[in-house]
Amino acid sequence: MKKILVTGGLGFIGSHTVVELQAEGYEVVVIDNLNNSRKEVKISIEEISGKTFELKVADVTNSIALNELFEEHKFEGVIHFAAHKAVGESVENPVSYYQNNLSGLVSLLGAMEKQGVSNLIFSSSCTVYGATTDLPVTEKTVIQKAESPYGTTKILGEEIINDYAKHKDFKSILLRYFNPVGAHPSAKIGELPLGVPNNLVPYITQTAAGIRKQLTVFGDDYNTIDGTCIRDYIHVVDLAKAHVKALAYCNEMKQPVDVFNVGTGKGNTVLEVIHAFEHSNNIKLAYTVGARRGGDVEQIFADTTKVNELLGWHAHYDIADMMKHAWAWQQNLK
Ligand code: UDP
């Protein structure tokens, strides 16, 4: 059985990916420091898949722990999720972002090199495209200087992998995620935001649950159909499946590194998302329109031709499903 190491495998995207890997017959080992996840997620994953997996509670920046893991197991590949991901927090605390996201990646590459493990899937982000006007964005769209240390760690992470792969027998796929939302249809796993959510969908579900008084729409004076920002929301289960496809593709790749956008290819405004939530769940949401949020780009959505054609991956769920599953998960949260 092919064995895969998933770093950050108890996190939002990681946990859904572990489920999909197990469904495809992979044996999974997870390393997670529980910094932004809970140990109970392991039980929920195992309930969904009916299969167990080994969890090592350790930090990916801990080379000793990583090397031990790589000596104990013969990994076919690694999917690397473990990273900090809050844009605002990265502005406040850039050192912690460079430390965690970049040192973590470097430690991982070091351990992979030592044991000759050659397939890596890396979590990148559409944030690398910045405020591009080249829409929809293809993988050839020019990368812009990042607006936050978080964004910088994604651009540099891609570069580090490119540099490393040039001189090694190595295959890596960089997946540039658009906006991952939703939850597993079983409502057993989903997003666990710490404190007040920064992201739209958890803020919506927490407002509907009465945890937040009302949602603020950040600006309605953008140049879009209803004045609110456009994003390409992608169901986390679809995104998880893209990782499994990417892993298989590593063995067919000619070049050392390839990059794919992972979105639906369809943009939705903030108001469309709110209305989809209301409609799918038959709930009236308390919201108000406020000022723009600094650093938000007006619109971004993916050209998904490459991922569709080369990975044979297509998004299955639409925005209504995303809202239904996000709400079911929120209701299940204790
Ligand atoms: N947004 C909003 N209110 C919120 C959170 C987000 O209006 O409380 C908007 C935000 O301005 C952006 C969109 O929702 O246009 C998606 O934001 P999110 O933080 O979820 O993802 P981002 O695209 O910034 O990574």
C-alpha cells in the first residue's frame, strides 16, 4: 500500500484530504502540532473513512521529529499543509510566519532529501497573483509582490521548491487554492476557526448560529455587479480530491515542478454568497454593509482549464452545496 505523509493533516483542508486519500487506498501518516486543530479530528476522520492512521504530534520545523518519522516509514510522497494562514496575523507577526511556513518547508525538504522521497504536493494560494486584472487567472498570470508576509511565504515557498527540484530527482506540484469553504457532507469534519473568524463563510455560519451578532460586508462600492468583491469559492472536498489527483500525476510528470489553479472557475460576490446561504438553509442572515477591508482585491477567479485537462479534476459541488455543508457542520460544533 502506498504510504503518504500529510503535514497539518488535522487541519481544515488536511483532514478532508486524509479522508480522500484513505478512500483511494493510500496509507496515511499525519504530523500535526495541534496549533490550529484538535486531536478529536482524528477520530472524526476515522469514523468517516472506517480506517485508522498514525498521528505524530510534532511541529514540522522540528527536524529531529521529522527525520525520525522518515526513518520509521517509507513514504511514497508528502502533502504539505502545515502552515500559518491568517493574512492579518502575518502582518502583526511576520517572524512567526517566516519561521513556521518557510522553516517548516525547509525542514521537510531536508528530511525528504535524506530519505530520497521525491513527490511533494505544496499548498499554495491564489494570493500569489495579487490584485491582477488578468481575469480569469491562468497559471501563467504574472505573480505579484505579496501584500502580506503570509503571501510572501507562499511565493517564497514555491521558489524554494523550484530551486530544490532543479538539482534533485524530485517531482512537486504546487496547488494554488482559491477560496476553500464548506465542510464534509457528513458534517463530521470542517473548519475550526480560532476566535473571531476572518473569513467570510465561517463568519456567516457563526452569525447564523447566534455566536456573532451580525456580519459586515466589507464594501459595496467595487466595480462588480452588486458592488461587492468576487472570489472563486471551492468546496473543501473537491479541493481535497485535487490533492489525490496531483499525487498520482507526480508519477507522470516530465518536468520537476508543475503548478495548478484549484477553483471552480466561477466567481461569486459576497452578496451572492450570503444569499446562497440564506436560500440553501432557509435562514435570514443579519448583515450590514461596512467599509472596505484593507488589502482586499476587487475580484479574482480561476481559469481551471489546466487542472481540468491535465489532472482530470473537476469541481463537483456548487455554492449552494458549500453553504449547506458549512451550516450542517456549524450546527454540529460543540
Ligand atoms: N468578507 C466580508 N465580511 C467578512 C469577511 C469577509 O465581506 O466578515 C469579504 C472579503 O472582503 C472578501 C470575501 O468576503 O471580499 C472573502 O474574504 P475571505 O476573508 O473569506 O477570503 P480572502 O479572499 O480574503 O482570502
